[in-house]
Amino acid sequence: MRSINIRMKKTVLPILVSTVWISISEFARNETFLKPYWTEHYASLGLEFPSDPANGAAWGLWALLFSIGIYILSKRFSFWETVGVAWLMGFVLMWVVTGNMMVLPFAILWYAVPLSVLEVFLSVLIFKKMGQ
């Protein structure tokens, strides 16, 4: 029973804390700060920016999966290597895909790049402080 509690404290709890942090960061950045960019860009494409609860749930799942990926990377790489690889895999690849689909308002990158680096940095810090 004691080993389960230790595993919970070093694995599950940091993943959940990281997931909550990433979810808050994503919501604050995209629904609060950058929403005018998103809605205007989507409207110019004749689309409505998706912000219904199902879309929020999908982003919650993304945050959980991203946190699990960061956890795995943090076990194998140094702090800064984890930040770099996680940011590349979580954000740069997403921007390549959404840019290719023409649904990425490129103007947001001035804000999204530094804020996403901060998001990943703090997530990795959560794992380094809580999980190891």
C-alpha cells in the first residue's frame, strides 16, 4: 500500500497538477487573451470559432495527454531538453498542421510562442519539483 501512495505522489499527482496548469494556460491564452484573433480569422474563412463544451473537453484530453508526454520526457531528458522537445512536439507541430489547414491566425504567434514556452517550462518544473 505504501508503494502505491509513493507512486501516486510521484506520478499521478504531478500529471494531474500539470494537466490543470496546461488547461488553465490554454484557456487563458486562447479563450481570453487571443479569442478576438481566432474569431476574426475563422469568420474570414466563413467558419465559427469552436468554443463549445465538447471542444473544451477535447482540449482537456489534449492537456492530459500532453502532460503524460512531458512526464515521460522528463524521466529521460534534462530539464531544458524536456522543455525543448515537449514544446516542439506539443506546439510547433500543432502550428504546422493548423497553418497547413489555413485555420491558424499567424498573428497570434507573437503572443503564443512565448506564452507556450512558459506553459511548457512551468509544466516541466512541476514534474521536476513534484515527481523526482
